[in-house]
Amino acid sequence: MPPLAPTVGFDLDMTLIDSRPGIRAAYLALSAETGYAIDTDLVVSRLGPPLEDELAHWFPAGMIAATADRYREIYPERAITPTTALPGAREAVEAVRALGGRALVVTAKYEPNAKLHLEHLGIEPDALIGGLWAEGKAQALLEHGAHIYVGDHTGDVRGAHAAQALSVGVTTGPCDADELRAAGADVILPNLTVFPAWLRTWAGRS
């Protein structure tokens, strides 16, 4: 049965935060600086996978590593201020703590930039682990003993399953309920505003 003090992992982009305006601004700056055209609307419609995967659509293979480094340098100035917390984000983290649990953020984003987002928005997890994607997220989830992982992408579902954690999908990102369900999400919520009530019900089963 579920423990009363759960450890819950959360994805970052489009789960806790709406980073689309900031990411768009960072890519526009990168495009202007490099001279390479980037469809920023397309970029922000498919957030989730690692930065290098997205850059591969717009830059030659030999440029990707250096361009990724440059993007991460541009990011703090361009992307932090325009980004907002998604509805219910802070309350979701607080709901975990209200049960005596621990809240983690496990994201593919470069960890220093993820930390800037959380600090700017006043979201305070017990641990932040960056640079992990899909099944790779299981590394951190297992290390911290996560019982639940919450994310908006099918890659998050795979990460939860790889860690033998309950997969909670939210439809605030690029993947709709049907996609999350097909990937094997155990629970699907429309957004994080309903997460605290769901978590209390889940924890109350033990």
C-alpha cells in the first residue's frame, strides 16, 4: 500500500512551469546570433526532449555541442523572467510536504538554468536533478526512492515506469490524454490544480 509520506518527482517544463515564452526568446536570440533560421513556434510545441535533440533539427551535426553551450549561456538573460508557474505548481509541491513527504524536480533541462527558474518562481523542491531524459530519469527517481513521478510527456511516463514509480500524466504539455494513456500513464490529470486532492486520496489508502 502507498506510504503516508510519499516521495514525488515532478518534471519541470510544461509540468511545473510554462517556459514557452522564455524558450522562444532564447531561440530567437540564438537564431539572430548564428544566422540559422529556427521555427520557434514549432520548438515550443514539442518541449521535453534534450536540447541537443531539438538543435539537431536546425544546425549541422558538427555545430550542435557548441551551439548547445551557447544556448545555455544565453538562457538566463532571455528565458527566466518571461517564464511563469503553471496553475497549481506551488500547491502541488506543498501538498507533498503537507503529507510529510519529499518533492523532487527531475528534468532534462540544464540544472543551473532549472535552478534559476525555481528560485525566480518561488518553487522550492527538496532536490533538483537536471540533465536526465525519459528512462534516464529513473536514475534519480530510484536514488531518491520516488513513489510517484508527474510529467507532461510520454518520456516522463517511460521514466516513471523505469523507476517502478506510479506515472501521473498531466495534459499541460505537448502530449494529450490519449498519448499519455497509450504510453502507459497510470493516472491522467488535466493540470496540477487537482493534484493535491488526488495525492491526499492516494496517500489515504495506506
